[in-house]
Amino acid sequence: MKYFGTDGFRGEANVTLTAEHAFKIGRFLGHYYQNEDHRVRVLVGKDTRLSGYMYETALAAGLTASGADVYEIHVTTTPSISYLIRQQNFDLGIMITASHNPYTDNGIKVINGTGHKLEEEVEIEMEKYIDGEISEIPYATGENLGRCFDYQEGKKIYKMYLEDLVKHSFSGKTVALDMSNGSASGIAAEIFRRLGAIVHTTGDKPDGMNINKECGSTHIEKLQKLVKETGADVGFAYDGDADRCLAVDENGEVVTGDHIMYLCGMDLKDKGKLKDNMVVTTVMSNMGLYKAFDRAGISYQQTAVGDKYVCANMMEHGYVLGGEQSGHIIFSKHATTGDGILTSLMLMEVIMETKQSLGQLTEEVKIYPQLLKNVRVADKKTARENPEVVKAVDAVAEALGDDGRILVRESGTEPVIRVMVEAATDELCEKYVTQVIDVIEKEGLIVE
């Protein structure tokens, strides 16, 4: 794929992802989904990046020029788009976001009519259209032109849905929230307050350029500080488009997606609702999670990194819980994608039901030290399959044995190789990661 990776078309705004790209995507999708029974209805949302206005307008122009009607929800979360597509019978949705990336980047994520990420075969055809490899699409004319509608009510529908899923009042609990100056701003705090919690916030003043800047799930230290300063019972941090969530316990300790999968998996197992006692993870989940699952009698499967792959596995087998260490957690009974706000609410439900603190609940999961370093290369596949690199990776794997592991994989969105080691100590992680990167460099595979 030339433009579309595991999470849509992402790049630097007006450098690798331009307004023209957005217009062409709109033109293609508006035409591709033409329906004789009704006018195509497309839901469009965005996060808080400055460039979101540009892409929102360009997409709307392309879609309406091809005869589709556009419903603009403006700033919202990625999972809200997935939910509303299904609940309100839209033909497809588009979310304008680069997730946890800096504000200078943006992305276009297309979601199909079932609330899942767009099929690869459609993305391939769309890339051909963008590059002029297929014939030009006819413009709609006359009464066939599309229209744009303001759809702010969609956010209200989504918020009410999340609130209705919660069975316990959060009264008496103090919650700290870091909205990453992104999509969760104006949504998460309102929900928690309506459910009875005392809420302290940070990262809730987006200005178009501060999304993810030293805040949110990629800079968890800000939430740790807020929890300690306010004496909060728990803290939750979201990313730019709020499809992931990490937590901080009452002691200021980080609670990862692996911890969350363990706690929610145990909760579902105890209730007899964890199908086949199975949780779907990715290859990046920590060994400590798997050892805790083994002790609890919970089975697990591994997929490639990306909630797209986790979701596909869950759909195929009917599993109800899966996710990533980074905080993309999927509760298939309620959502078709990771939903950070939903995840925080489900974790609060576990806290309220067990009457234990988050720190107490996570004691069973002993996370192994883990180090991940990214290496920019000219060609990902060539670097990963280089014989000397393979030999170095095998040597580390043999040295670690059952007391750790090494994982070398290609990024799905960048020309980057990711080298990750889990081991008994931070020093061993550093040693073995450096050992492999040194070989990659020696082979002349690294680019500046």
C-alpha cells in the first residue's frame, strides 16, 4: 500500500497528506458507495488539530461533488464515529486524526458501514484513483449534488450511550483525567461528573497545536502528577482521538493496557461472560500479563500490532475482549474498535464492584522491564530480513531463553523497524536492544 497503512492515510499536513488528497478521497468514496435506493450518507468527524478544518472542508467538497450527503459532527472521538455509523445507519464514516502524533501530522481514517476499518481492497482502488491510474469520476450535477448537515446531536447520542452502559454510581470517587488536548475534551469529564465522580482535569484546553503535547497517554507523567496533587482515587489518560486509554492508580503508578485486559478479563471470567476464557492480545503484550493469565486460567491469542488485527480475530471467533498494551481495548459487546472513554468506564465498574483500589487490583500482574527503540531505515522488509540482523536477533533470543524475549517488527505507518526486548532487568533490555541496533547500523541499513 502506498498511502494507507494499518490506521488509514497518515502524514504531515500539506506535505505528504494534502488537501487535494482529501478532496480525491471524498470524490472516490462518494462515487464508490453510490446507492440506487438512497443518497449515500457519510459521517465526518475530526480531532482538534489545526489542519482538521482544511481536511474536513476538502472531504466534504469531494463527497458532495460525487453526490453524497455529509453529516459533520466536528470534534469527536474515533470510536464515536464507529458507534454512530451502526446506530444511525450511515453508509460509512471518516475520522480526521493522526491519533497520538504531533499536531503537524494528520490522517484520514475511513470506517465502513459496519463500524470497522475500511476493507483493504477498497483502499487499493482509492489509491489508484488518487494517483490517476483509473478513469476520472463523473461529477454529480443538478439535484444529484450532495449536501452538508451539522450533526452535533451525534455527540449527545454517543455520550448517553456510554452513560447507559454504567451500572454503578461513581459517587465518592475522585477521578483525574488527561484529555490530551484532543477529542476527549468536552466529553469524558462531563460523563464522569454525570455519573457522580469528583473530576480533576488536565489537557482539556485544545488550541489546534497542543494536541498530545506533553500530555495524554503518551506523556503519562502529567497524569501521575495530577493524581498525586489531587489525591485522586484513579486517573485516566486518553490519546488524541480517544481510542486508547491508560490509567494511573492511587499511588501514581502506571496501569497499562495489559493490566486493563487482565482486570477486565478476570471480571468477565468471574461473571461467566468471557467466551472460551479467551482474551486477544498482540505480540507487544508483556510476558507478565501472560503469566498472570496462566495463573488465572485465562487463555490468550496473539495478533500483529494494531487494533484492526485484534478486532478481526475477535470477530472471527466471537471473542468479547481484546486489546493492546498501548491502551486500545476492545469490548466487542459494546464497540467495534478501541474506545478510551468506554475503557475507563469499564475499569471504574470493576473498581466499584470489587470495592478495591486500582493498585490492589493490579498486584497480580508483575510487568517485565521492556525497552522499545525505533530505527529509521531505507526499506523495512530488507532491514528485517537481512541475514546478519536475523542472526543477531536469534542470538539474543537464545541468550534470553525463558526469562525474556525479543521482537523485531516493521512499523505499519512509518519507514521504521521497531526493536523490543523484555528481560529481567532494564540493563539487560538495553544491552540486547543495542546489540541488534548496532548490527542494523553496521549493515548500512539506517538512514538519518
